[in-house]
Amino acid sequence: MDTSEAGRRLIDGRFELVAPLGSGGMGTVWRARDIALHREVALKEVRPPDPATAAAQPGLAEQMRERAVREARALARLAHPHVVTIHHIVEPADGTDAHPWIVMEMVRGGSLHDRLESGPMPPAEVARLGLDVLSALRAAHAEGILHRDVKPANVLLRPDGSAVLTDFGIAALHDSTALTATGVLIGSPEYIAPERVRGEEGLAASDLWSLGMLLYVAAEGSHPLRRATSLATVVAVLDEPIPAPVRSGPLGPVLERLLVRDPATRPDGAQLEHLLRDASAALDAGAGPAAASAPPAASPAVPGPYGQFGPYAPNSAPHTPPVPPPYGSGGSPYAAPTAPLPVASSARRRPALIGAVVTAVLAAAIAGIVQLLPDGNSGDDEATGGAATRAAGASAAPSGRNAVSAPTPGASAQTADAPRGSMMTPGNIRTALEAFKKATGTTTFVDMTLYDGYILASIPTAAGAETVDSWQYRDGVASRTGPDGTVEEGEPLIDMATVNWDALPGMLEQSQKDLKVEKPTSRHVIVDPWMMDQVPSIRTYLSDEYGRGGYVLWKTDGSLRKVTAT
């Protein structure tokens, strides 16, 4: 082993290791000195953290070697102020058991993960952070590179607060062969986009979901979908509601626009930059939501996630969703257009499909996560998660719905008087069902979700029809909010008028006891066919401010099926 004059280890006869900066499932990052150019650099030592991990996963060392080369090539394509600069790669000779080293610029501010250990960031800082990382992603996307692992540990902060995106080790290059086998999840469970869990790759929108989740965690101080295990987290990413942002101010509507499970309805890179700039301007001015401005004529209308988020506030007025801000192209000199990638129209993701994903994909995929990410993380993160505390599923509508930002004209039914108090009472539910029936002619739905302030429903467009519309009941009005795909084959419909709503107050009270949630801060109720057996069921979700909670599964007659705590 070569050593320097100071007795420190030398890599490639040139790079003097000074001290480790951090380690994770893919190796260790060192602070080092380039003795040839007399400058500090960061050296990424690409190898498993311990021999046991390598022994348990044959071929891991070779896979990591390929990842190192892939990361070097990805970074070499990008010359961007918010992408870490690569200087050199030290490749081991063929036939040796040595491992590669990546020589990168030294970023002196620590990672976003480290910063969030001390708590959430002010929304104005989060908006600026988002613009930095977004500009890096857009530059990468313009070069045909998808990052696939955007998370706080892979964002470094310079002393001036600007952000630098790093760890392109599992990036997808448009002219490279796949690095992992089919069925293996790519990325960290907490930040992976739902479509990637389902096996859809090649979408720039998937990196933007990960960015949106990163910004949510940075602003809110908790991860909305983190669960006790990787498997539970991935299931939550697929279908669990996302709690409404409460600390984010004008940034909140941007997160609502971004964290939708249909990638076709997310803003693209240019649109997202405009949204973030508007939010940043409003935050800097200390004002409310950014003032509206007309979007460019050429930009397509992007549906907003109507009813996507909603806090549990039983003593407050019903929540009114914000009008989606405008969008358009931004003016950053580094904001290269996101490469347009075709996205097929997304079908509704019903429980049968979710069950198939859980049973057929996740068992293999979680094993793939462990194979790819020995400690459950990727890159240079600590072995366990970041600072954000685990938060159970809270009061928001299940994502993946196609919706528009305003009801279709004429498609509404006004009741005589708007109900008072929580919508989750037998009387108010029946009032809402009557309004839905006046507007649609039926109470037989695909599913229905109850919040304290409003009710969402997926209703067939006609008796026997395969097509489905999304409806909401709010402030005494039943309104169509847009198309909602089609009924999946074999999926049973539910006559909501036959559900034992009189049992619901007792079910909620019992759920508090079973889940040990003394003071719930969020709650909602889903009525749909249970994913595992397609039997019509009720799920009562509760969680408290510490993220403790879960759901209780009931039959529609009010009898208990099972308790699932997180």
C-alpha cells in the first residue's frame, strides 16, 4: 500500500486520504488531497461496507464496479454549477479484487440529509433549493440522463446555501445497457416514484416526483410515506394518501401539483421551474400565494390534483383547494429543457392491480432493493434514514386520480343546506350520497373516500359503463372533477347506500384504541374492494403528530377484519 510523506494512504500514487466524510451501502467517501495539483478533493471508495455483505451477494463487487464507471460517465457529460464535478476515476486492473475510486470536487457544506437532522428548513430556502436541484435535473435530462435516486443524502450544500446534486451511480443513460435485472427496484424506497415501483422506466417525471418528496420533507420536517419497513414504505408509495403540507406556505400548492401518482399530470421541468419561482417570489415578499399570470399559449393545460391533499381539522371550515398557479418556461441559464419522453395515458390503479403489484412485484423488488442497496439506502447516506420522522398515512385522497382544477360546468347538484361539522357522520354521509345520486343517478360507486371537510368518489359514467368519473362533495355541492379511467376487469362495484354508516362513529372510536392513537391529527376513511380479496371493505386511517397510527380494516356491515399499525 502506497503512503504519502505524512504516512497517509495514497490512491493511484496521487490522492492522499485524509479522513472519511461518510459511508453507506455503496462504500465510503473520503476527504483527500490531490498532491499533484495541491487541492482538496472528495474520493468515493466504491465497495460494500463489510465483507459479509459482499459474501452474501455474489456479483455485488462487479456490479458496484460497473456502477462507478456509469456514475463517472454520467457526471462527465454534465458541466453544471449544481451538479458535482468529477475529476478522475481510478479503475482497478482486470482480474484484481481491487475496487474503483471516483475523484470529485470537495463540497464543503455537508449534505441536505445532515441539515435536516436539525429540523425542517424555512419554505423560502426550500424553494431556492428546489430551483437548484431542478436545474441540475433538467441539465441531466437534456443529456438523456435520469438520476433515479434524488434524496437528501445525494444533495450537498455549499457554504453559501446553494445545492449540488451528486451520486449518479444508478443513473440511467440513454445509450447504456441496463445495470440491474428486471424486477429490481432502482432507488431508495422513500423517494422512489410510484410508476418506477410498477416497472415504468425512462420518465423524467419520475425524478421530479423524487424532487417533490425531497422538498416536502425539507419544508414539513417529516416524510409522509415512511413506514416501519421498506416493504411497507413501497406499498405506501403506491397508494397511501399524502398529508397536506402545513408549513410550506406558497410552496404547498407546488407540492400538490407535483406529488400526483399519474406522471402525465405532473408539471414538466419548465413548468415546475415557473411554479417554484412564483412560490419563491411570494415567500421572499412575505405574501400569500404568488400572483397569477397567464401561462404560455403553447403550454398544455395540466390538471391539478383536486382533492389530493387535505388536513384533518375537525373544528375548522372545510378546506378549499387552491387554484393551481400558472406555469411556463423559466429563465435560468442552466435550465435546459427536460427531454420530452412519451407517457401513455394512465389507467386507474385499482386494488386488484395494487394487489398484483404487492404479490408479484414487491416480493422480488424488495429483495432487489436489498441486493442493490445493502443497508436499505443508496449512495452515501447513513445506514438508517434521515432526520424526517415516520408519518402514517393521513388525510388526503388516494393519488393517481385524473382530475381538473375546476368542476365541469353543469355537472353539479346543490343541496338545500350545506352540512355542518365533520363529513364523517352518518347523517352528513347520507346527505352527500343523496347529492351524488341527484347528479349521477346512482349510489353504486367504484370507491369513496371520506375526509372531515369533503368526500371524494369514483362513479361509473352510466349503469354498466366501463368508464369512470371522479366526483367530490364539498360545501353542500356534488361536482364532477374530471375523468377517472375505467373499471378494472373483475372489480366489484359498491352500493354506498347499503354500507352501515351508523356504525362509523364507533369504528373510528375503536380504531383510536386499536391503533393506540389517543389524539389523532389526521384521519380519513376509504370504502373500496380490499386489494387482497376484492371484498368491499372500509379502512379507517388515523395518525398522530408523531406519525404513529395505521389503519383498521372493516367489513361494510361494521364488523372488524384486521388492525394494521405502522
